[in-house]
Amino acid sequence: MLSITPSQTVLFTHFTLPQSDRPASLLCEHGRILAVNPSPETGSDTTIDLRGGVLYPGFTDAHLHLLGLGQSRDMLDLVGTTSAADIVRQVAQKVNATPVGEWIRGRGWDQNDWKEIRFPDRQSLDAVAPNHPVALTRIDGHALWVNTAALQAAGISPETPDPSGGKIYRDDQGQPTGILVDNAMNLVYRIIPEDSPATHRRQLDQAVRYLNSLGLTAVHDAGTSRETLRHLRAMETEGQLTLRVYAMLNDDPDDYEPYLVSGPDVSDPLITVRALKLYLDGALGSRGAALLQPYSDDPENRGLIVTDSALVAEKVRRFNDAGFQVNVHCIGDRANRMALDIFARNGRPENRNRIEHAQIIAPEDIPRFAELGVIPSMQATHCTSDMYWADERLGAERLVEAYPWQSLIQAGSLIPGGSDAPVEVPNPLWGFYAAITRQDHQGWPAGGWQPREKMTPEQALHMLTDWPAYASFREQELGRIRPGYWADFTVLDRNILSCPPEDVLETQVLFTIVGGRIVYAGPTP
């Protein structure tokens, strides 16, 4: 990694900008852009050749879970499994390497990807792990598959009531099946031993390096604890924090109360604390998203409201009054409408409040986002993951409500894009491809799923650059190639604005640059 002191002037050469094929150069100083295409006579302390790449404003992931991403890389990786039996085999292998009584954890299963599309049960895990509690998180983070040992450790029995905003699935005899949805997951999570601070620090280090390798220069962390902030600040002091982090504080008084006293922290160029993350509903895949009408494939179910709306309204007032943005998780159309109503009555537009995910929106609510100054923060790869089965949950008539990107943009909204990692892979190029095609990586369906809602390549680039900057109040210093802006760049081996869409998936990251410092360099051909 090239180390550049803040006082040095750096001249970046041998690259093009996406809007032009002409060779360009950038002069940077103190980590900011000093001049675009400076005079050839201009001197510099260091000259860096960018190997003929195409230079973009640094890419931002506007919604992920930073520590969760690091933790997921320590767990069983269940993404892409094709059956419950596949997962049981992985658990059996893990049992052989795990002392009796220790927890086995995994993440990433999705029953919608299996030939037999139904929730699994505890008995299949019991058969291979009778003496280890097992907790396997669904890909969206809104359902948990556990075995009998985990249920017993948590004290969950047939008499245990469903918690508010959660559901314990039960069989015909009333016995828990091993599937816990939304707030019911906390019955198990609260008894799983915490990782040590040293482990959390290692996981954060690992996540940051991985994200840099994907071309990311900034992230919006959707649920940040004070412990995570301590680790990030230590990393910054040690010169190891190579991402800008916009922190959304957890909905936990231990995490947010000190900031309500001190106010937003916007003085640090790498770590910003000025938002709160709340939850209104669950996820569509686990039928926890709150819908206005029942699920087409579960007519007695309209989803879950996981936080009392009056409490959400009170926190919107309290945090907006203190100068904080409030970002509310809403997936179903009922939850989105509730959040918009709450912001209309209690929010301050100047706080740029956000709805995170905003996946299913009734058509009459789409213009309300721009009218209220509420930002729809969305993840393009959620659409291409969910499109195979969304019609089963919603029915054909409601598909018009699903992931309506272009409708929101035409109504005046901007859409900061993210991945929700570890729910999805945090590769921003995958998000760009999903936004412009609404197809999977094999090109299905032809023409794209609900193609009227596709973004243009230019819009998809905004989704990764200046729209997240606006959503984090940094549009005057991030997201553009202009003098005075931070020298944060993503350098790719091709122009994703003009190449065929399928070529986007083959694009390589040549360099990731944060504050004029190369934090990742791809392999030299």
C-alpha cells in the first residue's frame, strides 16, 4: 500500500473520466482535489500512473452492516445452498470441529432458492447436532433456524408466547418448529455468547479490507454501536481505517444517549455520527414485511410491525429536534405508508430522513417521498434476488409496487444505493448491473423484470456516488470530481456507462483511493 502524507501533492495520470475518452489528470493536495487537468508545468511531490483505467468518484455503499459483514465471514456461509439437506451436511462437518456445547452459527439460507420451497425444521439439525446449539440466520436477517438444543437454551417451549413484532413457528401439536421470525429471534440471540472486543476488531479490519477491494471508498453503516465506533476510531488513529463511515446509531439507549447530549459528530472526515436506525417491519422473504393487504401465499398474514409506531414517532421528533437524521427500515407498503405518515407529522425535512429499503410502495405514496423530503435508500440487488418469488408473496396486481426505482426518480427522489451486506454481496458493480438490467447474472428475464423501473447507467452511477453523498449531508465534498472535493476515487478497467451491460460483471477494480491514498491496488496484468 502506498503511503502518502497529507501535505504531499499527488498527480494522478494515465486515466480517463467516464464522460470522455480524452486522457485526464488530477492534482491533489491534503487529500483533496486541487485541480482537474492541471497545466503540464504544474509540479507535484508524487506522480501515480493509473494504468489507463477509468476514474470515477469513489463508490459508496449507502446501506450495509459493517460488523455484521465481518462476522458473516467467520460463520458458515449458506448463501446459494439449494436445499435444507445441503445445510445439514455443512453443520455436520462443523460439529466434528467444534467442542460439545459450543454454538454453531451460519448465515445466508433462503428457502425460496430450494426445490422444496418451505421453512426447514429443527429435527433435521437435531439429527447431526444433538449436543451443539445451532443458530442459522436467513439471508435477509429476519428469520432464524435453530435446533432443539438452542430452543432449550433459550427457554422456548410450547407455552412461550409470540413476542410483540415476532413469530415462533409451531407444528400442528403446538411444538416450536425451530423457525423464529423478526423479534422472536431475540429470544435466542440474547443468550448467544458475545464475541470478544478483539474478535470484533479483527472482523471490522477484515470487512474494511474486503470492501476496499471491491472499489468502495465509503459506507453508511446501518446500525452502529459505541463499541464499533471505538474500534473504528482506533483504526483511524493507527492509519488502518481506509473507508469513510457514516454511522446510523443502533436503537439502543446505551449507544445513542451520549450523542443526544453532545449532538451529531461531523468533525471527523472519516467517521460521521448523525443518524439513528429504527425498524418498522420485517422482510418479504420471511413474510414479515408489513403489507396493506394479506400475502397472496399466506392469506391470514399481513406481516409484522416490529416497533410500536408511537415510539417511532416519538424518536423521530426527539432525534430530529437534536439535529439527527432518522432512518427507518420499511419493506412492505403498509410500513412505508406508516413511516411517511410519521415523517409528515413529526419529522423535519431539513434532516433528510430516510426510509431504508422502501421495497414495496403503493403508487399513491411514491410522490410523497419527494414532497416530504424523505430519501428512499434502496438496494438494487434485493430486486434481482427477490424477483423469482415476489409474485408469490404479492400477486400479479401488486408487482407494480415492487422496487419502483424509475417511478421514484421521475417523482423527484434520488436513490442512494447499497447492498445490505451481509444480506447481499457488497460488490457495487453487481448493484450497478442490477439497476440497469433488472436481470440476474445469466441475463434472466429477457428485457428485465418489471423493465419500466430500470435505471439508466447515468442514474445508476449517481446511485453509487453523489446520491449517497447527499443522503449523508456531504454533497459539497464527496461524490464528484471537482476541485475542493475529497480525493476519493474508484478506478476501473472499463467505462461502465458505455460498455454492454453484461460486461459490467467482468469489470475489474484497478485502484481504490481514499483521500489521495491508494488503499487497494488490483493485480497488474
